[in-house]
Amino acid sequence: MPSRFALLPRLLLIFAASALFALGQRGAQAADTAAISVAPAAATVSAGDDVSLDGMVANVPSAPGLGGYALGLKWDPAILQLVSITDSGWVGSGAVIVLCDTAGIDNVAGTAGFGCSPIFANGPGVTTTAPHALVHAVFHAKVPGTTTIDLTGSSVMNPSNVALTGTISGGSVQVTAPSASPTPNATSTAQPTGTPATVLPSATPGAQATATPISQTPSTKPTETTLSKVEVPQTGSGTAARGGTAWRMPVLAVALAVLLAAGGAVAFRKAGKGNNGG
């Protein structure tokens, strides 16, 4: 009869095998539940504008959680141009330290690749049931048209770098003709018409009103000039010009009268002396 100590190694082997089988089944179930998608699934943007799209993951189990991801994008380069793609920071926010690659963008071929890999795990990774953003991507719309956003080849993994990808669904972007261009033209047309209607009338009457009192000031100057002409003794000078000796006659008459008066006085004095002497 075998000893109980001899059966112990066999029991341990059976237990280990059962545990490995259970872990394998859990891993298989986890790989069937995780899902990768694009949000929004259908976007519309005008040509010349930018549109933001997120790479999402959902249904990540709580154990062992999410440890990293690798996303591949493909689109029509004639319609869209990828401006940037960045990590959301969510994967590295848990107990797993990740290392993110430099984004490889090829706008000629319309492809891009980006990802973050787990390098150290101090516990389970982050988990989610509802879709959660892994990356943020910004596209520039070039011309009107519609293109798909294909995520074929993308995957997510647990902290041990084991793939958890179950389903992948892409999205689409419709680029329409720019509709904002008529608005600026209408605005610029309305501004010039309003400006001259307000400024020109106000400036014209102001200048006319200012010119009216200024024109009244010179009207007083001719009056002063006329008065100065009246005050000039032009009549006297004219009379002197017409008769050069007219002013001399009264003077000679006065002088003659003075002489006669002086002579009469002398004669009177002599007569008086003669009478007194006789």
C-alpha cells in the first residue's frame, strides 16, 4: 500500500495542472471580450477644418487588467491628413508602467502606427466595461469626400503582454464643402456701406457751418476801408490842386490890412505930436 507521502507529489501535480487549465480558460475568455473601436464612429467635418478621433477600448476584465496596446490606422490620404496622435495616459495610470513609442505617421500612404508596451507591473492593470480612450488623434480635412478609418492589426494586452483583443471596429469621416466662407463675405460687405453713410454726412455740414462765420468776418473789413477813404482829406487836396493861388488871397488881404492898420497908427501918433507942439 503506497504511503500518503508518496501520493502527495501526484496530488500537487494534478492541482497545478488544474490551475493552469483554469488560467488558460480565463485568458481565453478575456481575449474574447476586449474590443477596440473608433469614436465617433461616423464624423462630419468641413474641408479646411480639423476633426478629433479617439481610439477606444471596452470590456477589459478586472484581472489581470490592461497593460498596453498597439494601434494601426489607415485612411484615404487624398481626403484626410493626420496631424497628431498621442497617448491618453489612461493605461499608465494604474499599477503598470508602460513605455510609449514614437508615432509613425505616413500621410502619403495614409497609415500610422502607435502603441504603449508594459515594462513593469506592480499589480493588475486598469480595467473598464464602457469604452475608454486609449489615444487621441487629430486629422485635417483636405477636400470633400468620405474615407474609412481602419484599425486592422490593432491589439490590446494584459500586464504580461498577452493579447486580449476580441473585436475591432473602425469608423468613417465625411468631409463636406466649406460652408463658413459666405458669412465673412456678407459681413465685410455690410461694414463698408455703414461706415461712409455715418462719417461723410457728419463731416460735410460741420465744414459748411464753420465756413459761414469765417466768410462774415471779411464783410466788416471793406466797411473799415471805406471809412478810411472818407476820412482822407481828398477834397481839400483836390481844391488845392485845381487852384494853386486860391489860399494865398486871404493871407495877402490880412497882411495888407495889418500894414494899413500899422501905418494908420503911426500917422495918428505923428499928428498927435504935431498938435501938442503947436
